[in-house]
Amino acid sequence: MFNKILIANRGEIAIRIMRACRELNVGSVAVYSEADEKSLYTNYADEKYLIGKADPKDSYLNIEKIIAVANESGAEAIHPGYGFLAENPQLAIEAQKNGISIIGPSPEIIESMGDKITAKKLMKKANVPVIEGTEKGISDVNEAKEIAAAIGYPVIIKASAGGGGIGMRAVYEENEMVRAMESTQELALKNFGDATVFIEKYLEKPRHIEFQILADKYGNTIHVADRECSIQRRHQKLIEEAPSPIMTEELRDKMGGSAVKAAEYIGYNSAGTVEFLYENDEYYFLEMNTRIQVEHPITEIITNIDLIKEQIKIASCEELYYSQSDVVVRGHAIECRINAEDPLADFIPTPGKITGYRSPGGPGVRLDSGIHTNYTIPPFYDSMISKLVANGRNRNEAINRMKRALSEYVILGVKTTIPFHKAIMKNQYFIDGHLHTHFIDEYRKGIE
Ligand code: ADP
């Protein structure tokens, strides 16, 4: 096991990783920007180092600086968390050069799964079902129109290098194609430095169902059950639950089997997630995320497996402790992402000072957060400030606990998504488990 791990991230996930380090008796090193000097996670760590200005490119995205701190502090490994450098193969390459381990897969795997076209091609070869569409980049509008006509509208144009729900656009008719191609290519270039886009069938009311993977360096690969993440806004998840309300043992074996096959085919060897879209009893590979995900706690709760500790152990060359039959799903867990955003004003970010704070508790409640009274949420980073998770023996108990926990949760001084989550928890369609990726759009239009 490593002596010391540098956490190249901030906020709640930095604390979550440090908690795992502490339980494993491993030292933790925090890095922080000028904007995070007073953040809770910097005090939680055993050591902390200032790495630059608030702008992420001067701090949390500055590979050179982060490697320098790892060397200076004597950290033997770097955990990148999610976001920032988590799926940047360059971090892994530079770390390798310096004899530092990365808690994640190899740079080659990050690279191939980070490119949606390459990932889709590989999955097709692995016999994992993929959504009908092109497996090459398209730049010519006429070619795009031909392909769309062959697949049948609606289609979706997607940036191959995309992530975070950016660079995707549904096209319902041929006359929208020119504008859609132009705008997606432009967004792809601006956000990812790569204008390559591809086209696939647009599923109109799919569910987003994903499988957690754990794979070690000795070829042992298991899935740690499913999560449903259909409650999204602008293709970004807001509420996740585990297991999916539609999951059966049979479907879990089938979809989980595909997820394991996907991971095995590429020689995966860390914690990761295989995402699928599910519609009309069929499922299709969407993408693989080669990092720990925001929503990992709901899986930890229903399986009693600490995913971060396992991920760290795998990186330190331990053999996987669990076999597939050790993964037993018990009960139900729901996560609400608490964002500093105003749900009544189109979810605009609401950075600022938290003037009063009281966290929820009691049976079946877990809170992963990096905030407290008098904490000032900086405007430079993601607006997610905490993750509220509730669980119960069944989905109904989990929903009722989430309602209670949301009503206990007091955050004063800034607007948050708490009222929005309260409304969803009371919504009959949600309660009945009628979920799909346009749930929120329809809910907000009052139709569902
Ligand atoms: P990102 O990498 O930006 O997160 P994903 O490929 O994971 O993008 O897709 C995010 C979300 O976008 C999905 O959960 C789904 O809601 C929507 N989406 C992506 N592809 C399709 C598709 N072919 N049909 C319908 N919805 C899609």
C-alpha cells in the first residue's frame, strides 16, 4: 500500500478520497488554488500545498505543478477524482515518467475511451450492443444528411471528444442539419480542441442505466450492480438511484455481463463505469467513464463495497477482494446533487457566502459535502456543493427518507437545488418510477 496519496481535486470528492486514505492508514496531500485556501478539504488533509491561481488552468489543471508537489511531498500516488484531470491521459503519462502511480487506468485506456468514436468501434468488436450510427467522424453536411436519412430521423450529432453533456444536438428534420452540424462542430472545437463529430440514432425517451466496474491488474473483472441516472438537465445528472427501478436479476446479469465484457475487452484495470441507454427492452453502449463517478456512493450503500478504497488497493497492485458472487444488492439508495444554483432562474449558479448551515442526519442518510457555515462558494468551479444520499429497505423507504433529509437540510445565504429535489420527491411519476432522460423537461412543462 502507498504511504501517501496526493489528491488532485477539491471539494467533496477530495474529502471522500481522504476519508478512504485515513481508513487505509495512508497519508493525504491536498493541493489548492488561491480560491480554496479556506476550503474544508485543505484542513482535512495531512498536508496541503498551494498550486496557483483560482483559474483551473493555473491550478487544478496544471499537471507540471501537481507532479512537482507529488515529488516534493513524497506522495507515491495521485488520485485525480472526477472532472479536472481525471480523464486526461497526459497526467498519467507524466506521473509514470516520475515513478508516481495514478489511481486510475493506463493512459492508453483513458485515451481510447475518451474518444467516443474509438470507444464505439471497440465495443462493437467486443460484441457489446451500440446505438446505430457512424463509426467515423463526419465533417461534410451532405454526407451527414445521407447518413441521417439512412438511419432515420431523429438523429443526434455528438462531439467525439465530448463530455459533461457538451457538444450534443438532436436533429429532427433534414433542414436543421446545416445549423446543427455547424454548432456542434464549433462547440466541440471550442470546448475540446477537436471538431470531430459523429451521428447516431436519437433515442427519444431512453433511460440512462450504468454499471459500476471493478477490475484489477490480474485480469479479475466484476460489475458492482447498476445505477439509474435518467433525471438529467441538459444531459447532466441531477438525481441518481441504485438499483434502477426496472432492474431484475435477469436484466442485471445480461447488462452487467455486457459491461464486464466491455471492460475485459479493453483490459480495464481500475474502477470505472459502463453507461448504457435503455429503451423498449433494448440497451446500447453509450460510453465508458474511466474514473470514479460523482454518484458512486449509492452503489457503495446497496452493495456495502467501498469503491474508493478498492480503487486505491487495485492501483497499489492488490488483487481484487471480491468475486462476482460477493456482490449482493440490498435495499435502495437515492442521491440528490445539491448545487449552488437557482432552480427558479434556469439553474444559474449562485456562488457566495453560506450564512447558516445545518446538515441532515438520522437513519439511512449519508452526506458527502465540502461546505459549512461561513464558507464562501467560489464562482470558478462546478456548482455542486454537496451530495445527499438516502437509503432504505426499498425504494419507497429511500424516497421518504430523502424527503425527510431534504426538509432537515438548511443552507442559508445562497439559493440551492434543495427545493427542486423536494418537488421531484413528491412527483407521482417519479414515485412510480416512470423515468426517462427527458423527465425534467416534461416535468417543467407540466406534462410528464
Ligand atoms: P457526455 O460524455 O457528454 O456525458 P454521453 O454520451 O454520456 O455524454 O451522454 C449524456 C446524455 O446524453 C445521456 O445520458 C442521454 O441523456 C443523452 N444522449 C446521448 N446520446 C444519446 C442518444 N443517441 N439518444 C438519446 N439521448 C442521448
